[in-house]
Amino acid sequence: MNMSFFMVGPPLVSLLSGIAILIWPRLLNYIVAFYLIVFGLAGLVPLTLV
């Protein structure tokens, strides 16, 4: 994967999420839930591979 994605990806996702929350405030619940699930799984994957 290209290294520049890791530098641009998170700020771009944050910006798009912030705009979406301003437009649809109820979307906040889904964005937070998705964030917690994804980063929770990402945190567990290295432990299961060791």
C-alpha cells in the first residue's frame, strides 16, 4: 500500500465524517460504532497472529 495513503487517509475520513454528521446528526451513532468496531478489531488482530 502506498505510504501517502496513511498520511492523507485519516484526515480525509475525519473531514468527511464531520461533514456527514453536520448534515445528518443521527449518523453520529453509526460513525462512532463503526470506528470502535474497526479499531477494536485492528487492535486484536496482531494478538491473534502472534
